[in-house]
Amino acid sequence: MTHQAWSRLPRSGRLEGVTEQPREDAAEDRAASAQQESLAAVLGGRRGALDATAPAIAFAGGWFLGDSSVGAGAAAALVVGLAVALWRLRRGDRPRAVVLGLLGVGLATVIALYTGRPEDFFLAQLMSNVGSVVVWAASILIRWPLLGVVVGGVLGQRTRWRRDPALLRAYSLASWIWVCQYLVRVAAFLPLWLAGLVGPLLTARVVLSWPLVALCLAASWWVLRRALPPEHPGIRHPREPGGGAGAPPERGPRTRSGSRDDRERAAPEAAATRHGGPSPAAARPGDPDASGTPD
């Protein structure tokens, strides 16, 4: 029976012992959707990596066609970078992300024009990967894994995922995949940049962009799924201690004074006093009565 049909039944017509079925179905649906989801669907990494590769290809093409002219390569990279930025805005990407991407292209061209060496167009990316290794590793060690910060921000969870011990552990393990990704790029780019090999640098840039990002997304998603317990509802439904998925911990009713147990113990005594009878405390054998003498 579907949840809609169940909700239309009168309360008296619901069989005892079957009342938890809709709730169990909802939990199973969340678990199934968690298995089918992927980080690539949440973050859209492949498309962003393709956009970032186009200016580098344009720079290398302009440099080769312009008789090893850094200026020609820089001009081609800026034109393509601006075209990609306009296309991303029209596609509906966030303006901040578009501006940051365009600034990255501008920084790479400025460095290459300043030094006059075409391999320095790739220096900004090399340094950003070195910084990413340090930042991602540090975020794991201080228990703020950046994968959780990024995914939690995209899903609108802010920091609720950190209150879920299973999610915090899973994000920490999966973040090491991203540290390895940046280490692979540094290991590939650094010797090529030191040797001044523009063609191999471009090849490494293309190979280690969207193919590596796609592999990293798949591997980190696999680690996330393996690290979460089977009954966990998934990354979209963080579980807080003492409650269900996304539910706040239970709290008793607020009182002006005394706890709930104190009020329950005091209720029989107050009722007996209002009816003129002895209180339960005075009625216990061996206790002093109201006059202070033992029974």
C-alpha cells in the first residue's frame, strides 16, 4: 500500500502492528536514493574541469602557431577564457565561480608575460595543487574535512554533517582521495615545469583534468559508501546524536523549577493534601506521622 493510500484510511481502520510501514518505506527510499546518488551528480566536477582546460589548450595553440610567442599564447588564453566565462554565465553557473575561474586564467597569463617563459603559464596551477595538498590534509587532521565542507555547502547543510559521527568519519576518509589527486598532479607537473616542456605540460594538464577528476569523484564516492553503515540514510540526511536523520535531539518540556521526575513524584502528595488525607510519605510504615510520633 502506498503512503498516500495509507494516509487516506481512517485511524480506526489501520491495523495494529502495521503502523510503522510508511516510516520504514521512507527510510528504505532514502537508503536506495543514497546508493544511486554520486558525488559527480552533486558537484558536477567533470564540466568544471573541462571549462578549466580550454584556456590552457588555447595558450599552447597560440604559442605554437605564433612562432613561440608568449604574447600570442596569452592573448589566445584570455580570449578563450572570457568566452568560457560568458558561456558559463549563460548556462547559469554561479557568478563568483565564473569570476574566480577567469581570474585564474588572468593570473597565469600575467605570470607568463612577466617571466617571458611559456612554461610559467602552468606555474599558477602547480602552486595551487601544492597548496591544495597542504590544506586538504590539514582539514582532515583538524576534523574539518574539506570534502564535507564542500558537499555540505552545496546541499545547504552548513555544518550539520559534523554532528553525525558516521558522516564525519566517511568524509575524512574520502578526503584523502583528493589529497592523493593533488599529489599526483604535483608529481607530474613539477619535473615537466623544471624542464620547460610546454607540450608535455599541456598533455599532463589535459589528462590530469577531467579524467583525473572523474576518477577522484568515483573513488571518493566509493569510499563514502563503504565507510557509512548500511542503515545510514545517506549524505543528504545527516543523523544527529539522540535523533533521526536531521532530527533534533529529544527534549523534555521546559519547567520553571524542578525536573520532570520531581514533578511526577510530587503530584500524588499534592493530590492527597488537597483531599485532606495523609500524604504518601506519611502513610509509609515505620515513618513518622504528621505529629512526629512513630506508628
